[in-house]
Amino acid sequence: MAVHSSPSRLQRRARPVGLVALVACAVAPLFLADPVVAGEGMWLPEQLPAVSEDLRAAGLTVDADRLADLEAPPLGAIVSLGGCSAAFVSGDGLVLTNHHCAEGALTLNSSAEENLWRDGFLAANRTDERWAGPGSRVFVTTESTDVSEAMFAARDGAADDLSRWEAMDRQEKALVAECEEGGPWRCRVAPMFNGTRYLLIRQLEIEDVRIVYAPSEGIGFYGGDEDNWRWPRHTGDFTVFRAYVGPDGVPAPHHEDNVPYRPAHHLEIGTAGVSEGDFVMVAGYPGRTFRYRTADEMRFARDVSTPWQIERMQDVLAILDARMDEDDEARVRLNSMRFGLANFEKYSRGILDGITSSGAVARSVSREQAMREALRATADARALEALDELAAVIERGQADDQRERLFSWMRWNVRMLGAAGTLWRLSGERDKADDLERDAGFQERDWPRIRERMERLDRSLDAVADQRLLAYWMAQAALLPETARIEAVDALLERFAGEDDPAEAAAHHVLSGTALTGPEARIEAFEASRASLAASDDPLIALARDLSSLEQEILERSRARAGAESRLRPVFMSVLQESAGTELYPDANGTLRVTFGQVRGYDGPDAVTYRPQTTLAGLLEKERGEAPFASPPQLLDAIRAAEPSPWHCDALGSVPVNFLSTLDTTGGNSGSATLDRNGRLVGLLFDGNYEAMASDWVFDPVRTRSIHVDVRYMLWVMDRVDGAHHVLREMGVEPSFISAPEPAPVPTRRGRRGRR
Amino acid sequence: MAVHSSPSRLQRRARPVGLVALVACAVAPLFLADPVVAGEGMWLPEQLPAVSEDLRAAGLTVDADRLADLEAPPLGAIVSLGGCSAAFVSGDGLVLTNHHCAEGALTLNSSAEENLWRDGFLAANRTDERWAGPGSRVFVTTESTDVSEAMFAARDGAADDLSRWEAMDRQEKALVAECEEGGPWRCRVAPMFNGTRYLLIRQLEIEDVRIVYAPSEGIGFYGGDEDNWRWPRHTGDFTVFRAYVGPDGVPAPHHEDNVPYRPAHHLEIGTAGVSEGDFVMVAGYPGRTFRYRTADEMRFARDVSTPWQIERMQDVLAILDARMDEDDEARVRLNSMRFGLANFEKYSRGILDGITSSGAVARSVSREQAMREALRATADARALEALDELAAVIERGQADDQRERLFSWMRWNVRMLGAAGTLWRLSGERDKADDLERDAGFQERDWPRIRERMERLDRSLDAVADQRLLAYWMAQAALLPETARIEAVDALLERFAGEDDPAEAAAHHVLSGTALTGPEARIEAFEASRASLAASDDPLIALARDLSSLEQEILERSRARAGAESRLRPVFMSVLQESAGTELYPDANGTLRVTFGQVRGYDGPDAVTYRPQTTLAGLLEKERGEAPFASPPQLLDAIRAAEPSPWHCDALGSVPVNFLSTLDTTGGNSGSATLDRNGRLVGLLFDGNYEAMASDWVFDPVRTRSIHVDVRYMLWVMDRVDGAHHVLREMGVEPSFISAPEPAPVPTRRGRRGRR
């Protein structure tokens, strides 16, 4: 059953495949492209030897076996920030990632008076480095163990699907607990190939992360939302952190006595960069893809869930924008949420557009028909039955979707409600005697992080916006069909039915009446027992409490579905695997992956060709002097000065800024190191083009492209614009700044430039 | 003095030059480009033999002498519609031009019930052809005579600049009267090279023009304002008219007895089209360029007049849009004005952007410094003095500009005020005994056209919008500086000073109180004497009368300036010519010109390359199903049917839709026939790319491109979409429609699709 169970299979020449090759074999080609040039495939490190032939053909000079080694460079230098990727670039723990991945840390360190996000930051020395905040982490993957047998044993011994989920959950927690025992580890069990295989991943967790250098918004966020998911780009989307550990070298909470972490490996900077056609690869932590979903799931995403989500996000963005226009402090606090939402809204539209215009649903339907025909031909009744049952489980989930989706958006979007819900649930889980019985995310190991979240909530909370958002979501809940109501909200709205706007009045009652404002009150509630919370008459705690029975119901339904899926999806996958007849890579799930391909442009819409590199000359041409195309004056001056620099590319007649590759990446890959054929860092992945959004469902090798900051632009900015010469030197690069005797004072405060 | 006075000079190998080469010789190169590939130059037909070497090098196979012949094909088939260009494409007078050039005629024939602009039109037979309206004309240029000596005599014999203008005006009218005598001619004296030379142009004037076929808005205006001045394009911007004359073959007013005009020449259709790199040329009537203006004039356009104009147009567009949203009939009537204004607003922004970003002002300053230095070196005191005086005259004109510009915009924009002003002025001019003393535009030859305008005014008039626009312009006039007031408006606003909105009240008083509504009342006023109009108490006639003294003052000032410029600009031109050291082409002035170059894409902004051809496949990709990207279903069906057709281009894998060329064109060129190396029609010029807007001032051969409808798209649409098979046959093209026994009924009525 397991796709990778036989070594002979792993040794077989593999090719990037996914949906593309599957369809090519089973039904009809989806896209035509040179399989070496096309970068499809988010490979597990352990799969790299199996694709070594393709790696070599694409231009890699490093040995594939060495490349697969988590404890050797370059993979040994690749880290996760939890949601973003990054890499060590110095022996003293410098971590290079995207500017947009540092958004939270920069916002946390900003106020209306001092705005690190807007104005940039350069620590004059190590003492000056700013703590990125209690939630910031650096995770270093050190080990990956196959635990399929243990998980299968739990799965296959259960009587029904809910207890199946519970048995697997217990098994998973036991494996994690054992893995984390006695060390600064963070472990997880990651299902691969839709549960065909389970890997136990162990990561070193570094808890003290500090900001060393960030360019200003006019560089790091150049192009803003307008250019997001677009090419051509001119964004200096990079930032430098440093990982700190206790004086004994072991990870410890933030403390002034902590010292820089000395990683076993860090990346060498490939100062020469790459050119069109060159081999590149990206190592990082892609979050989620859906390449092995059924046609029904794709159709539901296209016709129901994605359109609903887009409309809700547009409403929420309008609420945030109105509030951010009213108040400068609110603007700073809401910036991060707004950025994330705007990004996700655009992404959702891209998904919708891509699934629709590619005709992928119809192709998936054909693919599944072919799969069933093949099963009928071999009279595989059990597999056919499993596919039918999977379809029924999926349909059941879709019926529950609207209420569940609304509920989880409300909980995520209304920050105070989210906090109260967490506190309520925590109090119940903490009452359980056995830590393994506690829900994932609420075990002892999670308590410190929950506490941190409660402490730092205010930094990104605007009470006015929060109340408007609660009113909005309650009004949305009032529109749910009779068969899927949220009773706690109904009851609350009923209480205020006499008001002009019952939702607004109810939201005011809940959030103006709560005492959970401020970290102290929340820490108190964090420490409170379930009994005392149950007795509380705080209106917010009351709402969280009243919502908890629905939350419990939702949890149980989704767990039962997950239990069923753990049986059924592997069948779907193995049938798919058979019809593919070649090696597959697993869907992204936040684990370390490597994708490789080349620097390549693409043909855009009719009559438009996109070349793969942009330059300083192009940046100057794009410059408008107002957001989101407002570069800092120092940058414009440096371009116009046109002094010779080692980062100049003669073929382009300028310094390269961003480049395109054929690589297969997605959210979570942001900040991933882009490596050349020798494993040197030549850029940072930070975005994809418009077509890349849909690639989470359907990978189109003809037009899907990843977007990278060119290493030469980063070096040029640090050298010529921001005077970050000591950071450059620490990265092993000699500054070449020549015309001014002293670097410009940094950070430079400039006039406030509003974003749209 | 005259640039073309010596034959030897005309014989010299000439090259497209203009500002580019001038600067290249005198100061520094403006742009670098292969002079053969670059299409700069709007050549007089008589200049073509002088550029024959370049024509041959670019690929022309027709003899340049024959190409210069107005009475031979292809130039013999090229016509003007007055504002647009066109060409005869059948022996029975079919005229092919742009859809947007037929906008007025289609609107005139439309109502809320039957909308030819929106739904398209195909005459089933000749009886069914619709009269394009009293203002529609076809002009065929038959002769061009050098009258420089006569004009110079008038110019050089005058005592001062105002009488210089008057003497030249009299001379011009005498030449025109003589030229038009005894035939259906329309003549004009056209100054070339800023008055260095004068040509008397004689045109045959055909007065009865009818609509034969127009595709629907979803084809002819595909992309709408959004795509206007943009590439890539997918617009079927073409329409077919037919010219009619009296039964005796002589042009006559519209009458049912009229018969199709049989032109001496019509173009052959080049059904094979053209490909990237192929020679193309355009013959047509470009309206106006400013390539030989001074640096001061360019600076004024950049800093003062263009920004002012953009703001006013945006205000007016907002007024029109609001009104068009209110009322469907108003939408039809205002459509043409709105289209023209939106186009001009975008054009003005393009000009502003181009002049600014090209740094052309600074280069012009250098050019003029170099010119003066050369004059000082040769101690040419007279020429230096003339340049100084020209600068003073230009400065004087700029001081008067704001009031004059506002006045003429108000008169043009408020349709009823324009009509009343014309009627008032006409009554005065008609009182003059000598026709030659009458102002140009108000001579006997002009009276029938003025009468026609009065008759058809209502077709494009919306009384509500007209009143709002009058209020707007009066409010604008109230903002003029104390030194340049419009007294008649001041007096009127003073009368309503007590109202909430004096401008609105005054506009209401004038336009709700006038009796000039309807053609009968206006014809009555058209025939009325000056004395009776002077005695009228109609508030609109009163306003026109009160404004007339300012109008007279403005006329005299501008005439005195023009008199001075007629002396001084030729000096500037000849100095420019000397420093250029090579042949120049004259600025566009609405006379017949030929420009030649090649089918070529271009490099857009950083990392973007535009290829020169779009296709049906690209159209399908662009299609949104809503305006301005809403194709008619028949067209989408025909694309999807993908039946083989003679218009398919194998290299592109589809039917070509639009293409780019390096040609030098501007407003007025719209509808120009695009000809291949053999003089066959391979497309219709209909637009330029964004960079082409600024080319009226500064021609950038690297990025300036003209945009054409590919002949194969026109044929395919007529054949496969609209079933215009008899029109195709008349153009000498055999229809290839194969899959349906009968063409679809045309015009097809579809649901109303609002434009933005």
C-alpha cells in the first residue's frame, strides 16, 4: 500500500509528475513541457537520490545523496520559522528570510513613534538587536523517521471512525512525547501521500530570535498588494534575524544572557548569482497543496467554498481599511492581519480563476472514471467500494462546511473571541489528568505558547475593529440556513432584537463589557480553573462558553471524517499511483522539501512574453514616488549614481533585482533559500506569479513561476543603500561601498508614506 | 528659405529624422534605432521618391514614383472622412474605415429601441443601407499645388502682424475659391514645415455616405476605454460605408435617387496578411503633431495646459457618466462625446507622461542653445532676433491661454451654447457683402454644413447634461484670475448671486428659457438677420451675443499672433533644418501622408516583451463575459468551433486579430489602410500603444508602435460571425463559411450590456 515501501521503486528513475503525468498516462496530457525544465515536485529530502538523474540533467553538481542529508550543508542550514522558511547564513546564527515573514516581528517592535516596518532597521551591534517577540521561533529539522507501522496499527485496530481518529491521535501524541523527551525538540507526525505513509519529524526549537537588519517598506514591500502575485517585480523582500540560545548553547527563552546560536552549517553566499536557464533549487517548508484531491473536492472549492471565502474576505478588508484610515495606531496594529487577508483574498481569486480556466475539474472527473474502469477491469471490488465510501464522506463534510467555515473564520478574525475560546478550551483540557488525552495544541507542551499569545495579543489588536468584525460575523451567522444555525449567536442576537442593529449592539455588549482587556486579565484567565470560568459572568467568556458545545460538535464530526479518510484516502492514492506508473511526490504539509528547476521566463497572455530577470534600471522606470511604488531617496540616488559594483550584471546592463524560476513552491516556502548548482545561496523565494496561485490544486508547468529576490540585489541594498556593512562581512561578503567615507545613518526616518 | 526649394535637396538620400536626427547631429542622440526599422516620418506623397531608397530597403516592391501618384493606386484609393481616414475597397464605392470612426453615424441611426452601435448592422441589400447623416463626407485628394509664392507675397507685404494675418487669410480664401470653382471640390491651403511652404490641396467632396456593415460593439469596441492606447489588443475596429453620388456621377446631397460612386481606384485585399518583420505602410490623414515646437512650448504643455485640460476632462467625464447612468436615451446621445473625451483625456495623460519621462524639454533646451550658438558663430543677427521675437510671441500667447482655452472648451462642450454662438457669428458674417471678407468657416460654402449641424444637433444632445455642463464651465470661469475674466459670465452669475448655486441657476435660466430647442427653431435662427438676433430676448442668444465681444477679442489676438508666427516660425524651422543636415518631413496637419516601417513588437517595461501579433486564441483567453471584454456569443462559438479557414495563420496556430507596426501615426490616421509591400490592404490602423501618445511631441522609435486590425480578422468576422458574405464578395474575397447553411440573422439583438 505504501508508495515508497519497496526500495526498488525508490531507485526507479522518477520524474516530476503529480496530476500532470497521471493524466498523461491515464487519460490525456494536461500540459506539455520538457520534464527537466518544468520544476514540478516538492520532494522529500529522502526522495532526492531517486531523482538524482533529473537533478544532474538539470545541472546540479552537488551529489544527490549529500543533498538529501539533513545534517550536512545545504539542507543542514535550512530552517523553518513556523509559517515561513529561512536559512542560516553565518556561523553566528544569522538567519535570512523574507521581509514579509518579519512583518509580525517588525510590527511588534513598532509604534506610532518608531516604525520599523516602514522605516527599516539596522542594529548597530549585537546589543542593539531587537527581540522578535515571544512567538518567534527558528526550527531546525534534524531527523525524519518512518512511523507508518505504528500509525497503521492504531488505525486498523479501531471499531469505528471516531475511535479510529482517537486511537491514531493517541498514538501520534505518544510518538511526539517520546521524540521530544529530554531535549529542546519540537516533534510532529506528518502524514505523507494522504496517509499512505507517516513520518515522525524532529526539529530543534530555538526560542530567542532577534531582528538584525530589515530594509524599509519602500524596498522590502515595494509594489505592495498591487504587485503581489505578479511579475515583473522589484521587491527587496528580505530581512536578517539572528538565533539566540542560552549560554550553554541549548535553546532557552529570550534572555539578555543568551548568546548567538552557532549552527552546525550555514549557507555560502553565491555572489555571482544565476542567469536565464541556470539550475536553481529551493529548500523550504511549503505549507499545503491539494494535488491529490478528488474531482468533487475540486468542484466544491471552485463553486462553493472559495467564492464564499472571497466575498467574506472582501467584506472584512473593507472593515479593516475603513478603520486603518481612521487611526494611525490602528493602522500599525492591523497591518499584519490586513496584509495576510489581502494576500489570501488575491490567492483565493487566483485559485478560483486557475481551477476554472484550466478545466481541471473535468479532467479530474475523467481521471477518476479511468481509475474506476481500471478497478472494474481487475474486479477490485474492495477498492471500488472504498472510492464510493470516500465520496460519501467528502459529501458529508461539504454539507457541514458552511457553518464550520463561518465558525472558524469568526474565531480567527475576532481576536478577542479567539483568545476567549482558547482560554475556555484550555481550562477544560487542563482538567484532564493524562496529558495524552488532551487535545493537540492544548497539551502541556503548548501551554507556554498559549500564554505568550495572551501576553502579546494587544500588539496586533484594535478594539474598535475587533468589535466591528464581531458584529459582521454575527450578522453573517444570522444568514445561515435553518438546518445549520449557531445557537449561541442566535440567542445573543435575540437579546438585542429590539435594537436598530442587533449584531452591532450584541458585539458592543460582548466586547465593551469584557474584562479580558490587557495581558494581566488574560493571564489571570489563562491560569483560572474551568469551574471559575464556568461561573464567570464576563460576556465574552460567556459567549466563548456558549459556543463551545458547537465547537465540540464540530470537532467530533470532523474527527470522525478524518478517521474515515485515514482509511480511504490511501486507497485513492494507491489506485492513482498505479495508473501513474511512476514516482510521486507527496502534497505539501509544512515539512522540509526540495524543488528544483531552472531560471526561466514564460509566455503570458496573448502577445506578451515575460523575461526572467528584472533590474535596477527597471525599478527606476517603475518608480512613481508614491506607495506602493515609492523607493527611499537613498535607493534612487544609489541607482542614479550608477557606480560600478560587483553585483552588476553585464548581460543585463544593470544590477538584477528579482528573477523567475520554474520551481514548484507555495505558501510556507516564503523566505526559502534559493540555491545554485553548487548549493550556494543565490536568492530568496518570496512569491509566485498569478498562475502559481492555482498550482496548489493544478500545476501548469508552462506558466507557473516562482519569484525570487536576486542575491545581488540584497547585497547591493545592504552595501549601497543601507550601509549594513558589518552584516555583509558576517555573511562572508566584502562591502564594496566606495564613494562615501561613512555609511549613511540607519535607520533613517522619513516622512510617513501612507499605504493605499 | 523653403526646405524643399532645391530639387537637388529633394533628391538627396533622406532618412526619417524629426527631433531624433536633429538632436543626434546637433547635441546628442535622443534614441538609438535602426533608421530602416524605425518608422518615424509622416511623408508627403511628393517626398516618397526622395525616400525611395529607404522604402526599397524596408521591403517595398511598388515603384516609389507610382506610390507618390495621387491619381493611381494605392494612393488614389485613400480617402478622408474628415477626422478619420479610409479607403475604397470596391469598384462600387465601398469604404473601409474604423468602427470608432463610424461611431457618430451609428449613434445617429440608433435609439433606445434600435442600437446599431451596440448590436451591429448589416444591410441586406443596397436599399437597406442607412444614411450616415448630413455631416458624413468622403474626401478624395486629387491635387496638391505649391502656392508658397502667392502666400509669401501676401505675408511679406503687410504693415503689421494683424494685417499680415488678414492679407494671408484673404489670399488663402481667394486661392480656395478659385480652386473650388465649378466643381464638387473642397480645397484648403495647408502650411507645411510651420509656414515654410504652402500647399493648395484639392479634394473631391462626396456628400452622401451610407452604412453598409458594422460589427457589434462587442467586436468593434472590444476592450473599450480600458484597452484604448494599449497592447495587447483584440479589437475588430472596422466598419464598411458606401459612397453615393448623383445619377450623373457627380457628388450630390443625400437623395434616394443617388447611385454608388465608382472610384477610379480601389484597394486590392491582401488576404495573406503580414508577419513579424514584414514591410507595411499606412496612407492616411494624420491630424496634428508638434515635433518642431520650441522648448518653451513643450514646457508649457507639460506644466500648464495639459494638466489643466486633464482635470477639466475628468470633471466633464464624471458629469457625463452620472447622466448616462440615469437615462438610456441620454446614454445613446452622449456616447460619442463621452468616447471622444475619454480618449482625449487618456491621450493627454500619455502626452504628459511621455514629455515628462523622456526628458524631452531638457533636450529641446539644449537643441535650441546649440542652434543659437551656431547662429552666433556665423553672426546671423537677423535669425537670432527672429528667434527672440518668436519666444516673446509664444510667451504672449501663453499668458492669454487660460481664458481662451476655457472659452473654447465651454463653447465646444455645451452643445446649445456652441450652436447659438455659431448662429450669432454667422448672422454677422452673412451681413458682409464680400464673401472673401467673411471669416473662414462662415463663408457661403460653409452655410449648408452649418445648417446641417443645426438640424441634427438633437441626435447627440441631452438637455440635462448640457445644462449641467454649462453650470460647470461657468463655475470654472468664476475661478479665472482678475486679469482675465469672462465678463458675460460674470454678469450672469452676478444676477443669480443670491441663489444657493449661482452657476446652476444661471445655466437653468439660459437653457430652460431658450426657444432654440428643436431643429425648426434653430433653422429659423439660422436664417435670421443680425438685427433680429440682436433684438432677441432669448436668454441663450443673449449669452452668445454677450460673449461675442470676447470672442472677437480672442480672435484678433490670436490672429495677430498667427501673423507674427507666419514670419518667425519659418526662421526657426530653417535653422533647425540647417543643423539637421538632412531631409525633414512636415508636422501632421490633416493632409495626406505616407508612413512606412515594419511589423514589430517591442520591449515594454522591465522584463516584459510584447510580440507583434494577437490571435483568436488570445481573445478567448482575454474574454470576461462582461464589458468591455464581452464578445458576442456567435464570435465565441465560431472561435471554439475552430473550423479551418483561409485566414488561419499556421505560425501563430490561430487567426491573427491585431498587430503592431513601427509606423508613425496619430489621431486622424484612424481608419487608415495598412498596405503591404505590394500596396495591398492588409489591415486598418486604429490605435497606438501607450508610448505612441507622446509621439505627437516626441517620437521614440524604440517603443512607439501603431496598432492595426489584421485583415484576416476582418474577413473572418465577416465570414464566420456576421455572415456579411455579399460584402466580402464585393471586396473580391470569396466567403469560406462552411458549417451553417444560412448566415445568422443580423443585426442580432442582445441583452443590454452597459459600458462602465
